[in-house]
Amino acid sequence: MAEPPDAMASSRLRDDANLLSRLDRAPVTRALKIGIGVLILVWLIESFDIGIVSTLIVILKPHWHLDSMQTGLLGASGTIGLVIGIVPAGRLADKFGRKAVLLAGTAEFALFTMLGAAAHDFWTLFALRVIAGLGEGALFPVPYMIISELVSKRLRGTVMGYAQWVLNGGYTLPALVGIWVVTAFPVEWSWRVPLLLGGFPLLLIPALIIWVPETPRFLLKRAELRGRPADRDKVRRLVERIETEARLPHDTTIVDSGALQVLTTTASRDVRMRTLLARPYLSRSLIAYAALTSSFVIWYTMLTYAPTIFKGLLHATSSTSLLYTAIMMFISAFGVFFQGRWADRFGRKRIFAIYILVAAIGMVVLPAYKALGISVVIVAGVLVAWFGLGSFSIPKMYLAEQYPTRLRGLGTSTGEMVSRALTGGLLIYLLPAMFASWGVATVFICAAVVMVLLVVPMIFFGQETAGRNMEELGTATKPRAGSGGATANSGLGTDGTVTASER
């Protein structure tokens, strides 16, 4: 049993709870909009970098005479690097900060994407794409952590919906750029131009340094663990700036009792891998990882191979198949935008279940254009785009909501690693051979079944996270009646988990 904190420590923790409570009541002001806007812009370019693999495959498969193994490796190359880099990045984000990892990951993936344009053979390009993926792995979970730790509990889903709307819209860019390059450049240059454009984030690093803040929750945790009062001063200045912009008083008496309790019980606890494997985080992780994998099954399949699938099914040209892909990505941006808003209003679990079920139906119908007619298949394509490609806002946000601040980087990055290794790595590598052996229709039916099965644990056993503050979600207790989201005073272990009596 942890010893109660002394009077000075109690005063510090109360001040921390006050700052977080004030942040949680604030709207999204100008300072936050600018910081999140710059963050989303970098995220947008990263989505372009990930999405250009479909253009590379369409161009290089006939030009370099790639076989099924090489096609699968090229499709999975970025994800291989991402999976390798993502877990240590989560640990680094918990130790050194979300912003430091954001800057390092952005610089690394942009630089090696540009270098990929100089490749002259398959294995050189493959290696450079894997190395670029290391930076993407460092970067990818960070925006979800930053947004979830900066934005109030009432607006997390909505703001994430806006962010994902831009992000999914960004996935139209690789296809549109692909249409441009295959018509404007000879084949020897048409695949290099997208890689050169992927270096643009290097120009955004000064904006990241100036306008994207480190999250108050991380700064307060670091201040408590490592005795850095300057971090508390940074948080206080940011909170007061947000309150001034929102015309709110600097009220030092506001304290969410649940947030205070969690800060107190976890004050001296640093992150450990074994904590992620202990109750309640192991079961939470498995449920959240399965949900994210469900979304990634359809996402990676269509992101990587949609142009190739359209070429085979519809006998379309390269530019036409890329156009179809761009249209689907454009539609998905609206699906993910409304998903975030509906998740705040109706709950994460209910909306995600609807999205996956409708997307699975679309997956079954999409390849059956000869039997059902083109109009039915167009509707199926819209369903796959809106509800399938637009489905991963909720599981991304839901994953970040499962952990306390000290564990969020490790927990989310591990989830990204597991889900992407299974889908963007293993599945994408196997799909060319599966398409050749089984056909598109059979593969899509199997994918639809797997998607539905993976979301079942979240629906029946996962906690509902909508409308609850991040400190409360880091524990396993439920809000006490009339507490406004505060956690119960009993049943908390010293690491913020539930004691045996609470279980």
C-alpha cells in the first residue's frame, strides 16, 4: 500500500488537478486550433506517404516485372518499418514527450521518402521504404495522444473526426498524384515524383516547434516524477492562455475529484511493460487491439490494392483505377468525420459496431458486379468507403482512452504495432497470392467475417469511454453518482488499477 503524500505533495497534486480540470472545461480556442491544425497538416503528408505505395505498385509491377512476392513486399514495406519503430517510439513518447517524438519521426520519414526516389532496383527501394516506415511508426500514434490529452472530454470525438476527415481526405492525394504522374511523365520518372513530394514535411518542422504544444498531462506527470517545476509553469501558462482566449476566469478552486484521486494514486508510478500486461490493462488492450485490427483489415486491403483490384475486376486503365480509389478515399473522409461526432453523441461502441457491420456487407457485395449489376456495386463501394475506410477514428481514439497518461504512449504504440503487423504487414504480404488462388470475392467474404468477429469483444466486454475524462479512463473504477465524472474513493490500487475488492 502506497504511503499518503505529504502536505507539499498534496498541494502540488491539487494544483495539477485544478489545471487539468480547467483545461477539461475549455473549448477549442485559437491556440489549440493552430496547434492541432499544424499537427494535422503533418499527419496529412504522412498519409500521402503511406498511400503512395498503391501508385508505386501500379507503375512498377509491370515496369520492373515484379512477381507476387515482390509485390507483397513492396506493399508491406512501409508497414514493416512502422511496426519495428512504433513500440520504442511509444516508450520514448512516455519518457521524453509527445512533441519530441513527433519532430524526430517527421524528419526521419520525410528524408528517407525523398531518398527513395533515387533507387534503381527493387531491393534498394524496399529498404528505403522500410527505413521511412520507422519514422512513420514513431509519428503515427502521437497525434492521437496529443489530441486526446489536449481536448476536453466533450469534444474529443468531434475534434478527432475533423482531424480524420482531413487525414482520410489526404489519402485521395496519392491516387490523384498517381493519375497526374502516369499521364505527365515517362514511366522512369512517374514513380519517383510522389516520393520527392513526400519530403515536404521537412519544411513544416519550424511550425511544429513553434505552434504545437507539449501536452499538459505529460508535462505534469514528468514534473511530478522528475521534479521539474518549469513543466508546471508551462502548463499553467498554456491553460491561462486558453482561458483568456475563451474568456473564462482563472479559477484556482475548480478540482475534479476523480482527476485528483487518480493523480494521487499514480503520483510515484513510472511506466513499466509489466503494467501493460497486468489487470485491468491486459484485457482492455486485447479488446482495443482487436477493434483496431478490424478496421485495419479493410483499410490496408483497399489502400494498398484497390487500384490493382479495379484493374483486374473492371479491366480499367491505371489512371481510371487510381481515380476510383481517389473517389473512395474522398467519400471515406466524410464517413470518418461523422463517425467522430456520432461517437461523442451515441457512444463509441454502438457507432463502431454499425460501421463495421455495414462495411462488411459492402465488402461481400463489391466484387459481385456481374451478378448484381453495376448500380448495386456502386452502392456497395460507397458503403465500403464511408463505413469501412472511414471506420478507424473510433478505434484509434478508443485505444488512447484505455490508459493513464504514464502508460498511454506504450499502450497505444503496442496496439498500433500488433494491429499493423497483422494487417499492413502479414495480410498485405499474403493478399497477392490469396487473390491469385481464391479470387477477390472469396477473399473479401473472408475479410468481412474476420472484421465482424474482431469487433465482438469491444461490443460485449469493452468499456464505454464517451464523455469521460482521461484521468478517470486511466483507472478501472466507474464514476461515483453525483460526482461529475469523479472516480470512487474505494477500490483503487496504488498503481491506479482496481483492487481485488473492486473486481
